[in-house]
Amino acid sequence: MRAVLVDDEPLILAHLEKLLQEIKGIDVIGTYSNPHHALQWIEQNQPDVVFLDVEMPELSGIELAEKVVRLWPQINIVFVTAYSEYAVKAFELHAVDYLLKPVKRERLAETVRRFQLDTAEQQPASSAPMVCCFQSLQFKQPGLDQFHTVDVRWRTAKAKELFAFLLHHRQKPVRKDIILDLFWPETDESKGFTQLYTTIYQIRKTLKSLGIHINIASHDNYYVLDLNEVKLDVEEWEKGIASLSPITPATLEEHQALIDLYEGNYLEDCGYLWSEGEKERLRSLWLNHITHVAQFLVGRREYPQAVILYNRAQEIHPYTEDSYFMLMQLYDKLQDRHSVELQYERLTCMLAEQFNQEPRQQVKDWYCHWSGVVL
């Protein structure tokens, strides 16, 4: 894995380079004290990871990261700084990690191991393609180094949704009359069946054009979708969750890698009402997992990393009170008063708008004690 280091302090830059040279699997191919020079080099060479100081003259690490991510969204960004208050901005830029100076070799090695694990997870385990349902419905084909997304042009929106519906019920019989009631409720039975058969034909034709060998078997009264050897991201993710070892310093990167594989809620972009139950089930599993990992980080006093995870949890599920309260307490530990106040304000607005409620008494009492203001 090729790395570039950017820090305006030469001694710190040399120290970080030395630490990384002692870690297997990473190759430092550039060090820069001038962020403008670093940006020019990154534009031309596209490294795998960029280690950035935050506070630099002329161009800050945050500004440099924004430019880099616009150019190459897949590049891994790691902030290395003496200041914890930039953790939220790092989260917004989807930074992979946030290291506080002075950097310890063990902590740096853990970050590198996470890169290696993420890369391994992204590699195709076999030549089998994959269907993805996190955030949106996509098809991915294996390449030399990683899966690549295939551009799919569905004949109709109905064909796309019916395929997603059969995929949702994979390996199980789905009655044709139920499909008619859901997809063509206002059409008489004869025309409805014609529409159904035509749409199934369109789906099969689309799958064939993609080289995706998913079988949709038709029986007298029902269809059955069989994935055959095609993988499904939801199933692969759930297998990973089920097989995880208990969280320890040695297994932390495995847990964090599975957090990252959850790219968004189940079929979020599609807006299918029939998928709401599964979306909530998978989201609950992910929230439970990310909370478990965040609490482990809090126990290790790695507060900036815990802040990043709780912010991700809040982004995926903004209507639960716990993430706001935990972030208030973490920002307090980081002595970031503005962010504590901002989280309480956001919580108050969210509860009023969504539920016509106020924060629970425990949260109000904590905030009153912290702020010295009686609410």
C-alpha cells in the first residue's frame, strides 16, 4: 500500500516516516512539508493513503483533504494532529482514522492493519459477481483488483422493483397473485398477468446482458429466485457479523471493517415500502454493532475515534436520543463546549419536530449540571 505523508514540521514528518517504514505492508512513496506540492503529486500519482497534519500554513489539512477526496474519492485519509476538535470534520470527509500526536507505533500499526483488512474485504473471494442492496440496488463484477460497479439500464422502473422484490424473497416461493396485487392492483387479472410475464422477461433479459447468472424459475402459481453462485452484499455482511470474535485490541480492525461495509440502509435510495421491515432489521444490527465498537473505544479513552463512530450512527439513524447524548459526553471529555451545545440543540430540535417531545430527564439533568443553566 502506497502512502504519502504531509506535515509542515520536518521532524514530525521524519518520525512518522520512520514509524511507517517499520510496519509491513505499507510503502512511503512521498513526504511533503508543503501541502500545495503534495496536492500536485497526489493528482498525478494517486496513492492509496494520505497521512495529513491538520494545522498547516496556507492550506490546512482539512482543505487539502477536501481537494484530494474530490479528485479521488477512494483514497484513504488519515489525519495526524495534536488537536482533537477536528474529529467531526474528519468524519464528514469520511476519514479512515484520526491519530493524535505523539503517534504511537502500536496505534499506527493498528491503522495500517485496518487498511489491509478493508482491502482484503473488497477483493473478490472468487470470480462470482455480486448484487448490492446497501443504499441502492447495484450489480458489481469482479476485476483484477476489486469489484467494479456495472451500469444497468432497466427497461422500466417496475422491472427494477420486481427484481428487487424477488431478490428480497430469494430462495422462497413468491405467489404470482401477491405480485399482481402489489404491482398492478388496478389492472384486471388477464392484463395483469400479461404485464407480469412481460416484466419477468425484461428482468431475465437484463440479467443475461450483464452476465449475471441469477435464475428466476416460474412454477404454476409462483416464482422462485435463485442466486446460484452470485453473492449478495447483505448476506456477506451478516455472515461477517455472525462470525466475529469478541472485540479486543487484536480484533478491533475486523469489527471496524464490517462497520465500513455497511454503505447505507437497505435499498434506501429506492423507497420501496415493502422493504421497510428489512431495512429496520439490518439497521438495528448495524447500530448495535457500531455502538458496541464505540463503547470499546471509549473504554480505551480513544475519544476522537468514538466520536467518529457515533456521528456515523447518528447519520444512519438520526431519530434516536442515545447518539446525541453520547456525543455530548464525549465532546465534554474533549473539552469542546461548542459541540456539546450543538448536539443538545440538535437533539432538542429533532425531538420537537419528529415526536413533539423534549429530551428525557436524564439528558436534561446532565446538561443542566454541565452548563450550570436551569432549563
